[in-house]
Amino acid sequence: MSGRGVWLRARARLRRFPAALAACGDQAAAYGRCVAAAAAGPAELRQDTCLEEFRALRECFAQAAKATPK
């Protein structure tokens, strides 16, 4: 059984990644600002610190990936 088809599909998805990510620049910037602010503060960066921003980015990326032509 050949795994070649799996790699071809994975490469096709990766080629669509930049276009999908470009559509979510505002959400990516908001998440990046949140992480940077949390890491620069006196307390250590903890899980779920920027959960709201991450969820917004993930939702945007999922919508952009669906809209990106195959």
C-alpha cells in the first residue's frame, strides 16, 4: 500500500496555507500582541492566557481555509 497520495494531499493543503493566513492578519496580530504582552509581564506565560484571541484566529483561519480554492 502506497502512502504517496497522503503526501500529495498534505502538500496541496500546505500550498493553500499562506493565502488562508493572509486573510486573518488582524486576528493574528491581536493574538501576537496578547502573547507578547503576557510574556513581557512580571508573571510567566500561562496556558489559556490569550484563549479568546486564539479562538478568534482559529475560527478565521478555518473559514479562510474553506473559502480558499483547492
